Amino acid sequence: MNLMSGTSAPALPPSAAGASSRSTSSRRQFLKRSLGAGLALSLPRRSFSADSPPASRSPNERIRVAVIGLGDTTAVGGVGGRGHQLIPRIREVPNVQITALCDVDRAFLEREAQPFRDRGETVATHVDLRRVLDDPTIDVVVVALPNHWHALATVWACQAGKDVYVEKPLAHTIWEGRQMVAAARQHGRMVQVGTQNRSSPLLRQVFTDLQRGELGAIRLARALVYRARDGLGTVNAPTPVPATVDYDLWCGPVPTAPLMRRQLHYEWHWFWATGNGEIGNNGPHAIDLCRWALGQDQAPPHVLSVGGRFAFNDCGETANTHLTFLGYQPAPILCEIRNVRAAAGPDAMGRYRGRSGGVIIDCEGGYFAGDASGAGSLIRKAGRCAPFPMTAVRRRWRPPTSRTSLRPCAAGSGANWWRRPWRDTSRSLAVIWPTSPIGSAERPHPRRSANASGTMRRSATRSIAVNGTCATTAWTSKPPLPPWVPG
């Protein structure tokens, strides 16, 4: 997703004076003052050694890249360190050279710098990302930091004349994301968000065909994120921060508070101050595919989001069971997050129409179920079923004459699972709302039923009642954070 635009943002106000002045603002107030009129910083604006962007270079010259945020390759529940994963991919790009690495954990810096030394290559290492931005020879920065750092790192990079690749989610909050867009436009920089799946030739073909009416009008796009997680446990005293970590820099624009969980790295996803829960972790992949399928490139006009943190009984804050309805017109998006196992085994998270992840695009005459890996199936309402590519079943769609049952699809696992009669899910939220259980499309979710004792664990957001069920307004109603005092 490219945030570059020809329109311009307001000019930057003068730099704020006095870096040591203390603030008692909330995180939101800090960032408002921090980016000022959309862009200026409450800390004194970084006086980069290159006040103007680096001189333009020939397209044939090498592009110099710095990777900021390397990640923990051994963190429990993690994916192996996102920055660590990106380094070999960047090295494969012609005329691109990684010239700097940055991480607040010196152990990670040493881990990633050693292979460069082994190859006889020179790479600078920095603990403070501002030292990277001071370097006028760097053209592009890759931001693979925790979510709470995305906005500030990107805005600073734009001010320093760098182009930016920032990992999903774009920002910690919607407001912060808009400041990042404003910074890219103000400084004429290229800023790209990594949702990872838009290069899939399969989905490009599928979505083009669906938008042309291959199965009639699109009625609903479903994003499925069924990712088994374990509880974080609890601690009775602060956990020591690793000696190799500059914890003040790790916290950055959030309060420097004692670490009240077992693991610093990766588990930040499940706390509101630094992460967005699963909907901001794996959710962007599937939600972005749905927006692509619908041809939507704007925010939805309204959002309904309910969920909570159930069963784990741990110190985490964000929802582990979560439904979000994005009210796009004429076809909405329904995203379902499941982190709680219903049982042991490969189907512990349950399946929906034979799938435990990816997207399902419901149309008048059938649906597509698949993901960017190349696995996908087209199921026609009248009973035709075939794996993609769609050229195998290219035929003009005709409205069915009766409400017929679907034939089982021969492609993919769980092919015989979906046998119930077709239901038009576009006309009533009451129809699509309960069809997201673990294991069955007809049985209510066991963890969303009412708790007679009233002791159901809730997320760290205000509680609401939905048809007698205890739930919370997660993600969209994050409580204000304590003040952050800039150093």
C-alpha cells in the first residue's frame, strides 16, 4: 500500500524548543504536539545532518537500506523476528545494499551483524534509530518495530529525507496513521506498508474476475484469523529487562513502566500501550485481502467491533476472541479472530467452510475461499465446484432457481464439511453474526454464551452487553494511557 500522493500537507511549524521540558500529556496529546499541525515534533525536531534530502542519484546506483528492528528469533509465540526475516529478502533485490542495522537489543545487533562480517561486508550498527536517520548516505529505512513506534519512526524518517517500508499495521491508531500519510505527502517521500499478500498472481486474477461478476454481485467478504495462542501467565513482581536492552528506547513514546509480564519481546502485541491484539497482528493480512476483493481503498463508514479476553486468565489485555464488522457498501467485511483452542488436535480452532484462515468472498451465485498461498476454491451456488484458477470454470453466471444445497468441494482440506443449504448472508447482520463458532456453523460459540456467575474475564476496555452476553468494545475504545514524560 503506497501512501505517496501529489497533494501537499500544511508546512511544518518551527521546531519546538527545549528537549528537556517535561510533559504530563497522554500518549495522544504527546503525539499531537509531537507531530504538531500534522507533522512537527514535541521533542525538538530532529536536526538531521542532512537538512535537505540526499542528492538525487542515478537509478542505476545502489540503494542503501537500513533495517530498524531486528526481532527475537526465539521468543515464545513469535514468528522468528520480522527484521531478521526481511534481511535475506532485501539482499535478493538487485542494486540494493543493507548498510545499517538498528535495534535496542545489542544481542540482536550482534546476531545479525555477524553474517555480514563473515561475508566480508561492512554494516553499521546502531542502538538509537536517530543515529540511522542522521546518516545522509541511507536512502531507505525498513521499520520492523513494535506498533507503538511505527508513527514516530516513519515521520522522523520522512523528515530526514528517507523513503520508508513499514511493517503492518501501518500505525498503532488511526490518528497516527493519518499523520504518517501527511508526513509522506509533506516531504515527498515514498512510504509503503507491508501487508505481504498483494503480489499474489492468484488473488489478482480471482478478485478481478469476481469484481467483473463471475459469481454475480459480491455480498460479503469474510476475513478468518484462527491462530491458536496460549495465555501469558501472570507475574507478582516486575520482570528484569535483559541487560542487553535499552529499555527507555524500547518504550519510546509510551510510559517507561516496570515490565509486568514474563517476556519483553513479542508479547507486547497483547497490551494496549504497545500493540493492537491479533486484529492488529495477523488481522491486517486478511482484512487487506478483503478490501482488495471489494475494491475498497478508504476507511469504512462505520465499524462494529466486539470481543474479549476469555479462558486465559493471564496478564494480557487485548481480545483473544473478536468479531469486527466493517460497514463497507454495498458489501461489508466481517473479520473473526480466534485464539482460544476448543480442543486438542489439528482442528482445535475449528473451521469455517473448511478453512481456518484466509478469506471467503460471498457472492450472489457462490463464493471463493482461499488465501495468497495459491490454495483456493470456487464454489457455485447451483452446485458447480472447482479449484482455481477460475479459467477452469469460466462460464456466465445465471441466478439459481431454487435454494439448493452445495456439493462438497474436491479441493482443499475439509472439503466435505460444507453441506448446509445456501443462505443469503447479505440481508441481515443477525444471520451472519452467530455463524462463527468453533467447529460448527450451526452451534453457538461456547465461549460467547452468557456467564451466569458474572465472572467472565473481560478485556481492559469498558464492558457492554450484547443479547445477554458479556463482551467488550475491544480495539476501538482503547482507554487513555498514563502521561509520558519526554526525557
